Amino acid sequence: DISFSYVENDSSPNPVDMTANQTAAELDVTTLSYGGTSLLDSVSDTNGNGAIDIQDLSAANLTGLSGISAGSSKNFIIGVTANSSMSHDFQADGITITMNFTLNQ
């Protein structure tokens, strides 16, 4: 299972204080794959902004993925970009993203 969360992590000066949710909604996920399989189709646009973003990842149910055998590995790849319409109001606003991987035997 893979889960995502985030918290606000702003720099200063921060002239317009955008929330962590607002910032997460402006960071589009361009690639999300595990073991060579894209997971983007498993993520819904829960905030309705027309893109899969970090805020959507935090609400995604990425459970029941195939496991990893002892002594082997699988690649996890994520690509993120700032939305092209992101305004200057987000200058100095940031988030810290946490990715949790749960492996059960």
C-alpha cells in the first residue's frame, strides 16, 4: 500500500499565505508508477480542478498493489510539476510531502 500526506512548510518572506491544501492543488503529478505500472489511473481528481495533483494523491486509495519478493526490488517513480497557471501568490509557500509504503508479509 502507498499513501501520501503533506503539511505546510513555507519560507519567508511570505507576502500571501496560501494554505497547504491550496499549494498541494497546484502541484500536478505527471508520473506515478510502481514496478513499471502507471498508478495515475487509480487516482481521481477529487478536488475537481482538472488535474491529478498532490492533494488528490493524499485522498487516493493505493492499496492491494503487488508486493516485493525477498531480495528483489521494484522502482517507484513520481514526477511533479508546478501547474502552469500557478500565480505569484504562491511565492514562498511550500509543503512537505510524506510517502508511506506499507508492506505486509
